[in-house]
Amino acid sequence: MPIGANLAAYFFDTSALVKLYVAEAGSDLVASLVLATERPDIVISVVAEVEFASAWSRKLRAGEMNIRDAEEIWRYFEEDLRARFRVRGVDAAVVASAARLAKLHQLRAYDALQLASCLESSASRTAHGHEPLVFVCGDRKLTKVAEAEGVDCTLADDAMK
């Protein structure tokens, strides 16, 4: 959603974040969101680094990428952590929100932390007069839960087109 001239604001769940670096269903959509404006505001949770490392190593072990490509992907990801993304820490408000979401919607811990991070970041933005974040996710269940929580979502999964 635009919050100013050529600026869009998104919260990328790790399932969408991986699609920036590894070609899979939904990668084109995620890339188009990143490239659609001059410099989109992209927020990620601090837990995304752990989840990304897990997905990266799983893909490497499964032979979905070779070591040279894997090292290049990791290098790009680390550069983006420093320069492209705004990383949302996990504080007491996020933990309390995540616990509520996990209990109410039977979410896995990291999914609840991701969505709670989005909710808390969006609340902070709207309190300062900005548009809320759009939650970008490749997980259908988590996207449905986010929508039930009143979040604007983009499902980054070509199968849902």
C-alpha cells in the first residue's frame, strides 16, 4: 500500500522472503512487489534469519541448489538484512500477541511470532499516520489467519491464482 510517493510497505513472512532468492511458486509475485516501486518498505521479523537459514540448509541438503549457488544466495540475503529490510525485534508485546494467536488459531510458534510481528509493526505505523503493512506470505493457512485478524494480505503462491 502506498504511504507516500513511490513507497509501498510490506511485511514479508519467511515463506515469501525465501522466494526472493530461490525460484519457486510465487517468486515472480514477490519479485514484482519488491520491484514495483522505487524502494519499498519491507519489514521482516528477527526470527526470519533463523527460518531462512533452516530453509536454505534444507534446500541445500535436498539437492535443490548446489553449494556455489547456496553461498551466493546466503551472501545476497546477508546484504539485504543490512541494507534492504527493516528487522522487527521480538519484544514483550510481540510475544504476548504471538501467544494469543497460537492459542486462538493453533499456529506453530514461529508462524505466530511472524504474524504478531506484522500486527505490532502495523499498529505502530498506523499510530504514526502511515498505512498498515501488507502481509506477504506463501503459506495459505497463515494467510487465512492473518486475514481473520484484519490484515491485508498477499498470498505468494502461484497455485492460488
